[in-house]
Amino acid sequence: MAPLLWPVGRVWGVLAAIAVLGGCTPSQPIALPTGLNSRYNDEQPALSGNGRFMALVSNRNGSRSLLMFDLQRRQFIDLPHLNRRDAIAEQPSLSYTGRYLVYLASDYARPEVELYDRATGQVQILTQGYRGWVRSPHISPDGRFVVFESGRRGQWDVEIFDRGPGVELDLPDGRPVPPPIVAN
């Protein structure tokens, strides 16, 4: 079953600023120094909906990588299977509790929108085989929808990717998803 994509028109971006954060103690050895604002380039920050996690792009591991920082515990979070040496990852976006991370990855010259599920450690390419360039992906707080800019019509338009009604949603209190209402 192919994903649903809906063109919804042109959108102007909004730039959010993140406050300067102090040092931290990482849960895994990343690189020294361990503070967020160090001699390394830490850029493109994105906050989870609940404000606990921050995703960012950094060159701490010798190449541009996506990292996640727990603002409550003040430590980096391990993201197994996310960063690959043969791909450039950028423009992260987080769901409400940070379970889902959407980002742009380029490994074969053309960027793809990818989704990382922290619960399973799996990466899913959302725009594989998609015609046209993509940029600026963002995920809905519940993790069901991903919006991105598309150049497939020769101009930048906005499209919505619906991951489907069966996706496990990122809900703040972990309550089960109610069954869909079916009209007779």
C-alpha cells in the first residue's frame, strides 16, 4: 500500500531559537568536551513537543551526525543504527516525547526524508523512489504525519505524508489508541 501524499501549497518557514545550555555528562562516550556549546559545531536544534529532548546536528564523532540530548538528565541519548558514515543527516524534527525523529539524509546525492523510531532502533526511508527534491521535514507531535517541502512540480510545494492509521502513536501519557470510528 503506497503512502498518501497531499500537496497543500507553499509555506514560509519559521526559525526558532534554542537557549544556550551548559555542560553535561553523556551516557555514551561521544567526544570531549561534553558540553553542548563546545569547540564542536552543534547546529540545527529541534525540541520534542514536551520540551525534554533536543535533536541536533554535530561534528563530534568526526563527521556530521544527528545526536539527541536529554535536557532533564543533561546527557546524550544513544541512537543505535541511526548515523551512517556514508550519509549526511540534517534538519531533524521530533515527535512529542521524542520517540520519532524525522530528518533529511543524503547518501546518493539526492536527499531522502527518513524516520527513526527510538523504541525499535529502526530507520524507515519515507520518500524512497520519490520524484523530485525534498527538504525541511517535520513530524506531527503524535508521529503519524510528516510534512516536507517538495520540488517535484518545478517549484517548492508542501506535501503531507500519512504514515497510516495503524502506526503506533507517540502519545504523552502512553494511553492506547482508540479504534477508528466507522460511519455506516
